[in-house]
Amino acid sequence: MVVSSPAPPFTPNPVRLRPYQAEVGRAIVASVLARSGLSFSVTMARQAGKNELSAQLELFLLARHARLPLEAIKCAPTFEPQALLSLRRLWTRLRDAGLRDLAAIVEGRSVQLGRARQLFLSAEPGSNVVGHTAGLLLEIDEAQDVAKEKFDRDFRPMVASTNASIVYYGTPWDDSTLLEEAKQHHLELERRDGVRRHFEFDWQAVAEHVPAYGRFVEGERQRLGEDHPMFRTQYALRTVAGEGRLFSASQRAQLQGSHSRRSRPAEGETYVAGLDLGGQALGEGPFDGLRTGPAREHDATVLTIARVVPPESALLPEPRLEVVEHFAANQMPHDELFARLADLLGSVWHVRQVGVDATGLGETLARLLARALGQETVRPLKFTSESKSRFGFGLLAAVNGGRLKVYAADGSPEYRAFWREAELARAVYRRNRTMNFFVSPADGHDDYLVSLALTVEAAKDVDPRPRRAQGRSRDEA
């Protein structure tokens, strides 16, 4: 299509760009064609169309320079799937423009149209990319995930002899990323000369043009909470602190419920649980050597029981969890502990599902509980950096969305221990969009916190409606 603008026509692809995408495209094309050598940072909310913008820029520049032996380069944190997905998108756009018969994919990593070429490279730390020259444009996809050292050493020199323009695409994470560094540099240059180099379109800006998108993201805001790291970075385009408290004061207020603690279930209700296995005295019992390394002498085994409450409306389709009981045991012999847990989970609470820390030798307890309670009831959950990140994000989403409440104050040791951990808990957000949560060993333990996260994970896909009895009555027989 042709956009009416003083800048060169952009773009020949029949797929129409939204106004905010076209605005960015015109600025980049003007810099490329004028050999201005400007660099740009482009942050758009998730699914707002930055990949489409990139593909159409590439298509336009290839078609414009097809008679010249020039090369444009795009790098991504990984070649497969990220860079490869970009290559496939460009190839599809060539087809849409009726140019694919004139183009070719070369060596599985570049698209050539005439003599011009668009090359796709990996920015992984060990990738060998030295020797290429970006004659038209250098793009960095998901720049927040590309190491600054790798970019400065291997990619930035690609424009040294050509004065080619550079574009950094992505969504924010923390203040230390390549993307955030480029953004701040561009904002400083804008203050000096008034030339716009940073373009930012959060979910509300996109929703002005795509109402359906706005409705979807509003649902995500309700589900995750506005302060959830994923909503904050991917939709609101705000960075997260690299390290801080897991729960703010307002989040802890949300977590506090008004319902009473219980010692037994109510008829017709559904319950789930999370079990964080602690240690006996060091070296005792078959289940030592747990979640994050050697068992600490005073770790407690904590079982959290929560009632699953059906959603109140279609606007909030996910059920609510009300923590109704904590069971804690410190240094209990594990044969006695197993018998107690099996009875509590099966005979007393009749839990629909329990998430069990099955890391290391905890796998043995999970297997024994599955044998006692049934495979469909016990969900073994192993802790890795990826899985613990998922548990942490799930916990935050439940709190922020108002779907997780802890029983009212009852003066018990369990209540006090839980809230101490909730107040002291810390979160560390890593560059690869994962997080870790914990209580510093100097402050105590995180048994209640981990047990709560496992409870939230166990509740996924659990139908809050009570099970119907199977079979026929005597009168029907």
C-alpha cells in the first residue's frame, strides 16, 4: 500500500498497517533512504504488530533495492524459533505482494530479491556472526533479551562502514537491558535535537485502533492484575525492578481474607492443596535432600488446604481460592508424616488435587501419596528455575486478580508464620523473563510461601463443582 506522507512511499505490501505502525515505518524508511544513520527503539504492547511492521519494512527495502548488492540484517535472541519465524513472515509477505517467484531463500537463513538480501542471524552468546555488513538496515528483535556485550562486539560493527540505520524492537523488562539502554539514549538525543527516535505504543494506544484487542487486554488486566510483571512489561510497557519484595503492602492487603479457618471440610465443597516437604534433623529419613539443596535443619513441612469457589460472573471466569487450613510439622519422622498427610488429604479433606514438591527425594513421597490417594489426585511438581518462575507468576496473578484469600487472623502460630514469610518474601526478575521468589535464609524460611504457590498450581483446571456420585441406587436397580 502507499501511505500519504512527505516521506517515501511505504510499503508495497497490500496488507494495511495501522496508523501507529505506519508512523514508525515512515521514520525508519526516511532514515534508510537518506543514509542518515539514525537508530530507533520501538516498543509495542504484545501482539500489537511489531513483527508485521518489521516484515513490511524488510519487504519494502528489498523491493526498493533489488538491483543493488545490498544486505539488511535482522538478529534475534535465538535463530530457531525467533529469527526463523521472521524469515517465514517475510517470505509470506513476498507471496502476498506477488514477488515470491522473483525471490529465493538462501541457505535457510536469508531471503534474496534480485541482488538485495535480508539476512537473519542468531544473537545467542555462542553464535558466529562476525564478517557480515548491514548495508541497508540492522534490526534487533526482542532486544531486551539480547546481551549488550554480544551486540556491541558482534553486531554494532556491522554498520560501521555503511552508516546504516539501526532499529531495536521489543517490550521492556528491567532497567539493565539493551532495549532500555537504547530507549534512554534515544530519549536523550530527542531532547537535544527534537528528532524522534523512540516510539512507544502501550495496549491502550493499540486499543484505540483495535477495540477487540482492548477487550482482550482488559480481561488480562483483570486476570493478572495491573502490577503483575507480565502485564506491567508486555502490555503497559513499564519496566520491573530487578529485585524487591514479592508482595507490596497493597498486594498483602488483597491476600488477606475475611473467612474463618476450618478444621474440616463443608459438605458439597471442593478443595485443593499444596505440600512443601521439609526435612527432619539432617541426615534422617528417606526424604532429605529437598527442593533447593540440602535440607535445612529447621525447615517445616507445610500443607496448605484451600476451598475452590466457583466464579461469581462471566467477567471473572476463573474460580477463587480461599485458604482454610495450614498443617505444619517440623522434624516429624517421615513414616509418621506420610501416614498423617495421607489421612488429612484423603480421609479428612477429600482434596480434588494436591500439588506436591517432588524435587529430589521428594519424588518418593509424591509417589507414595499417589499410590495412597490415586494418580489423578496427586500432582508431582518438580522445581527448576523455569517451573519455579511459573509458580511465582501464577501466585502473583492469583493475588493481583483477587482470586486468592487467606483465612482471617486467628492468632495461631501458622497464621503468624505465613504472614511473616509473605512480608519478607523477595522476588528477583531475570533477563530471560523468568523470576525467582524466596525468603532470605538470614530472615527465615519460605515453606508456607512455596506451599501456597503449589496450591495455586494444583488448582489449575480443577472444576469447583462437587463430584456426582456414580452408579445407581437400590431403588433404580
